[in-house]
Amino acid sequence: MDPWIVISLGLAVTAIVVAGIAIRNARALTRSLAANRRLRADVSQRDDEIAGAAAEQAVLGEAVGSGIVRVDRSLRVISANAVAHTLLGRTPGTLVGRSVMEAFLDASVESMAQAALANGTARTEVRRADADGPMLTVLGRRAHAGGLWLIVDDVSELRRLQRIRTEFIDNLSHELRTPLTTVSLLAETLSREADGPDVVLPPKMRDRIGKIEVETGHLVQMVNELLDLSRIESGDTLALVDGLDMGRLAAQSAERLRLFADRQGVTLRVEAPDGLPPVRGDSARLGQVVVNLVHNAVKFSPDGGEILVRADREGADIVTSVQDHGVGIPRDAQDRVFERFYKVDRARMRAETGGGTGLGLAIARHVVEQHGGRIWVESSEGSGSTFSFALPVAGNGDH
Ligand code: ADP
């Protein structure tokens, strides 16, 4: 074949191949340009969405009544709404860039923030560091993107009303105590005299005197418990001792109610190993907690029921519990039983144990929380309840 023809054919094939490659490249380029355009549109849409969300967050942040402060991992303020500036007594816009310590001027907020970073959430209450400054609660919550949200609320009015309520109950109880004690003593004397050998009384009258004595006893108990509660609530100082053996205290306190339990036909069992690690606490107050729990357990147990009082170590705590097999507590009432005066159902209690004041568990909760502990109930209706409280082991707990 003519060499020119071969060369021409070769050139033609090369041209076709090159053209093919060029066309493919052009298509790839078009595709990548289109993808690039889509990506840019996507990014700009996301930017808009983020800006929109940030704007809405800012609107919400200004609309709520709470102070909202966002801090980064090193506890420096990234943003703060207007309420936060007002509550902390700052001119608008001056909080960003400050440390938590500079913003709140209180070391307890800084420790709370450290605790919230470590555990996810923590709370503290502080008075703003100027004369007559408001009482503030500060709730720290770990943020998804690192750092914390600090929610600040003014609770001055709430605390003022609580103080008025406590003082009112305290005054009223003091006023009631003296005449009630007199009435109670008179009722007791009357009842004793009515039982005298030469006294002939119609049975109805004897019965009424007995009822007056019982009901006055309840009133005296209620007034005493109200006074107790208001003393505890107003921060009455605890007589703390270091080496308190909760096992021994639980056993001794349960023993105080053995006679009462026997009379109701209820068996009382105590399981408390010797030599539990000590807790730091007020033995009279903690003893009162155990007595209140055992007293309730007897009141709500059936004839022949058994109550188990236990104390044992669980992790860093000593947990004391009182278990009964009585009527139990409906689920929706379980949180409420620790409120003052709350009673699940007045008709459920054993009649012969007398009424209750509805204050025993409120007192128990206050005492336990004053000790840095917590109290809770596990219960199912018809099969019984277990009330437990946990107190931290004193010192380093190496016992
Ligand atoms: P109260 O003087 O009425 O016993 P508490 O504060 O001790 O007051 O208890 C509040 C309420 O909780 C009781 O009235 C009762 O309804 C319920 N409760 C407490 N302990 C028990 C228990 N062990 N079993 C069933 N219900 C209980």
C-alpha cells in the first residue's frame, strides 16, 4: 500500500481517538461543573439555614425570661442574652469574652460549671455579689458542640415567699403548742380519772373522753412535726459527727418501734452488718428518719406482715432501706409522698395505728438532703414498698 495512504489512515485514526478523548473530557468537565454548581448551591442553602437557625435561636434567647449564657470548654462566655446581662447587673454586650468567674463573681458557679462539664448537668444557687442583689439559680448543661449552656433565673421572690410561709407556720405552731399541750394534759387526766375505781360513767362518755385524748395526741404530734420541719427548712444547723455507724443507728432506731410493731402483729427484722464505713451526720435527725420510715411501714402492713430494715454499703454510699409487704403506693403518687401533707388515700392505713400528719416523709427528705444524700421509694400497689436513703461514706471511704 502507498505509504501516504498508511500515514493518512494512521493520522485519521489518531484524530478520531483524540477527538473521542476530547469529547469524553468535555463531558466529564461539564458534569463536574454541574456538580460543582450543585455543591455551591447546597453550601449556600446550608449557610442560609444555619444563619436562619442562629437568628431564630437569638430571637428565642431574647424572648425567654431566663438568662442564657453559652460558654466554651475553657469556661469563657461565647454569647449571652439581654436577660443574662440584666440578672448579672452588666451593661448589654459586656459579658462575651469573660470567664465564668469574671461573669458571676462567685467561685461556686465556677465549680458548678466544672461539675456540669464532667457530669452533663449541675445546679447552684447564689446571691449576686452586690448589696441586696437577687438570688439566682444557675443551671449548667453540657452543649452538643462542646462547652456549656448556663441558664440563670431570679428566684428572689420565690425564696421570699418560702421564707414568709416558713415563718408563718413556725409562729402558728408556737402559738398552738402551749394551749394544745394543756388540752392534751387535761384530756389525759380526764381519761385517767374516768378509769378510776369509784367512777361510774356511761360507756358513751368514756368512749368520747378516749377519742378526745387520741385526737389531741394527733394534734400535738402534728404541731411538733410542723415545728420540726420549719426548723429543718430554715437551715437549723445539724449536730454533725464524723464517725456515725449507720448500721448501728438503723438497728437502734428500728428497736424503738419493736413494741409498736409487736402490738400490730408485724414482725420487724434488722440486717445491718457490723463495722460499716462511717458517714458524717446528725445521729438524732437520721435516727428520726429511720423511725419515720419504720413507723409508716408498720402502719401500712397487714397483720402478720414482715418489715426488713437494712443498712449496707453500695459504692460510695451507705444505703439504708425499710421494706414492707403492705398496701404499696400507686406509681403516680410515688414522687408526691415526700411533699408535706400529702397522703395517698386516707382510708388505706390500719385504723388502730391512728392517723398520720403527712409530714413524716417531708421531714425525712429534708434531713437526708441536708446531709448531701437522697431518698427514694420503690413500690408496687398490693405488694409493698421499699423506702431507701443513701448517704455518702465519710472521708475517702477506705474502710
Ligand atoms: P403520714 O403521717 O401520713 O404517714 P408521711 O409523710 O410519713 O405522712 O407519708 C405520706 C403518705 O405516704 C402516707 O399518708 C401514705 O399515703 C404514703 N406512705 C408512706 N409510707 C408508706 C408505706 N410504707 N406504704 C404505703 N404508703 C405509704
